[in-house]
Amino acid sequence: MTSYANLPAPSPEQGLNRYLQEIRRFPMLEPEEEYMLAKRWVEDQDRNAAHKLVTSHLRLAAKIAMGYRGYGLPQAEVISEANVGLMQAVKKFDPEKGFRLATYAMWWIRASIQEYVLRSWSLVKLGTTSAQKKLFFNLRKAKARIGALEEGDLRPENVARIAHDLGVTEVEVISMNRRLSGGDASLNATIGADEDGSTQWQDWLEDTDADQAGDYAEREEYESRMALMADAMTVLNTREREILTQRRLRDDPVTLEDLSAVYNVSRERIRQIEVRAFEKLQKRMRDLARDQGMLASA
């Protein structure tokens, strides 16, 4: 596989503007060329072919990474995680499936970024229900749809609409919005220039308009993840599964003290079991996703 060290890498010293200009020099691939390069990688492990596949999609990785700029994390690190996901996609890509690499790669890129974001923000602080995770990763998109990106604290009618659309409470919308709003930047801020004029943040963002294909893909991905988690839970013994469920998969997590009374062990022991079970679950889900060619973020 192509080495990460051989790729352009964003850094605070280099500057994001320079990185974005640098990756523009890599040409986009025509379908036939992409297919032949992918075949060379699959059949011959041709590293030069893999390198061309990766570099031709660095702009896609950067574009997706820009959509996660509101989480208060270093943009260079988010882009680096996106590039890791891109390389994993190239490694797993099967050109005989009949679709383009970009279609396949965007799921790997998003999964890599989301795993990094969740690690950085802490699952415990964010909440662990599927609805709360959906809110975490979709709040900005929901705000964009109703023109509320620059509001700060949301107006009551917008809070109600977002809560309804995402299936969460209005209190959760308000709380999450306040956590994330500190890192927002103007969509019209200039980040570079080329022969066509200034490039703005919004030029790198994905289209946030809803569409049937996107909704179907999101629903299909959610169902796949749920099935993946159910399968992965089988690696846990009964006590680990019950404690993890009570601590991380409920809307109202049970306290360490309450569980220590149920199992007649110390609170610290409950915490240790919870952490170990979560680590086992993460590893199993990653292994299953890799084996099945699916995406899953632990």
C-alpha cells in the first residue's frame, strides 16, 4: 500500500491554504484509467498504481474533512484522518463491483474522521445512544437546511424543528449546539486563491441538500451498523454485555454505585469491566467491518 509518508501532509507550519493548493496538482482520473490502476493494485500490488489512486482523491478527502471543522479539532489532523480512511478505501476497493472509487471511499473517509472525533470528544461526555450520535454528526447539516448556521443560540422554532427531524429532545439540541458553536467559522472565509479567484470554505463543503439516494444510504448504513454491533456483542460474556448495555447503551445510564451493588463488587471493578468490554466491542466491530468490507465506527 502507498505510504502515508509519501503523501502531501497538512501541518500548522505549512498552512492549510498551501496544502489545498498542493493537492490540486494531482489530476482527476477518467473511469477507464481508474479501473486499470485499481486492477494493477489488486492483482499485482502495484504501489505506484495505489499512490495514483490515493493522490487523485486527496481533494475528496479534504472536502469531506472540511465538513467536520465545527468540532473544535485541528483541521490538519482531521484531514490526516481523512487521508487514512482514503488509503484504507483504496486498499479494499474492488474495481469489478462496477462503481467509482469516490463512491466507495467517502464511507471509509467519514468513518475514519468520525472515529477520530469521537475519540477526541469522549463518548461518555457526548452520550452513546444512536439518536445522540446522529445529533452530534448531523446538527450542522440540520442548521444549514434551515439557514440557522450563524444564530448562536437557536431560536425556539428552530430547536423544535431540528429535534423533530433528528428524533432527539429539544434540550439535547440546545446542549449540543452550545458545545459545537464555538468552533464555527464563516462559510465565506477565503482559504486560498487560484486562477479563478478566491476559494472559500463553502467551495470545499459537500452538498447538504437531502436526496432520496442519500437518505437511503444513511438508513442502510445505520441498519448495517446495528447488525454489526449485535454480532460484535457476542464476544462479550453475560456480565460484560449487561454492564456495557447499562452504562453506555441506555438513555439514562445506570451509575457505577448501583451496578456495584447488583454485582457485589467495587465501583472501580465495574468501571474496569465496562472499559474492557467497550475495548473488546470496538476491536470486534473493526474486525467485522474489515472482513465484510463495511464501515463501522466504534
